Amino acid sequence: MGKDGNGTSGVNYVRWGRTSCPSGTQIVYEGIIGGEHYNNKGGGTNYLCLHRIPKYDKYQNGHQSAGYVYGTEYEVSQYNGNPFDRNLHDHDAPCAVCFVKSRGSMLMMPARNDCPSGWTEEYHGYLMTAYRGEQHASEFICVDGNPEYVSGSNQNKNGALLYPVEGVCGSLPCGPYVAGRELTCAVCTK
């Protein structure tokens, strides 16, 4: 549970893949998805919704011994189960931080594109993360099913990457799961 700038209780969440928030919510800020480079062994494992206009305090120009953050590209093509209705491959991914003052809990529900009874669906989409063969682990995020991309960003710069997530049968039970099928997700509030 968080508070907005006016001290009102509520909940915030990131709408991955979009630059706006659903009706009935307010946008805190619009951003770009940042993360660790796909080929680095160290660094952060979570994706960040970075503000579009950073503010700096003390700094030293140039790269020092430090952690890095990179922009994030969609890695979705016809060859890796692109579940989206548009060509997003190699485009940079945006995000928006949203605030709902009328609810106090948030749940990202993997493997479902709807919410439990009594919960409000903020958006649904597809589960995404880094490629399974990359050097570091990344979190699973729920990218909106109707994603946008940063205009003019169709360049293969390969910073942090987002791939669709597929189920693998074994410990994950096939029937009801289907091997190799892209998994959905929903962001729910209550």
C-alpha cells in the first residue's frame, strides 16, 4: 500500500509496455524499461521503469567501476512465438507507473489473462523475461497485451531484452499447461 503526493492511500504498479494508465487510475510518470545487459554476468536482475527525464545530483562523467543500466528491447519475432498483433522486434519498450487510490493491494497473476473474483483487472498481457540462455537471470514481468514501443527505436542495440515465456512440461504439469505455449498474465488490484 502506498500514498500519492496528497497523502491518499492506494496502490501503485508498473504497466509494462505502455505509456498510459487504464481508466480510473492516475499516471505517476511515463518511462522506459531499463535492465541489465543480456550478456553481463553481474548487475541487477529486475527490470526498472526509468523516468524519461533523469535528474542528477553529484556525478562523475565517464564510466567508472559501477553497475550499469541499459534500455530494454522487445525480442519477439515469428521465430520465437511472437504473441503480439504487431511487429515489436528490436523496438525499445516503454512503461508507465500507475496509481489507484481506491484499492490497496496489487497482484501479478502469471498464466492467467483474468483476475480472481473480487479483484479488478488493470490490464492483461503476456509473461516476459530474459532469454533462458543469457548470462544473468531476470524477473518475470507482465507486458500489456497491446504494447507500444518507443517511436524511432527500431535498432538492434541489444541492451536488456524481453522474450515471451513458454511453459516446459515435467515438473510443470502438461494438461492443463501446454509445452511451448506462450503464457499470459494479468495485473489485478483490490
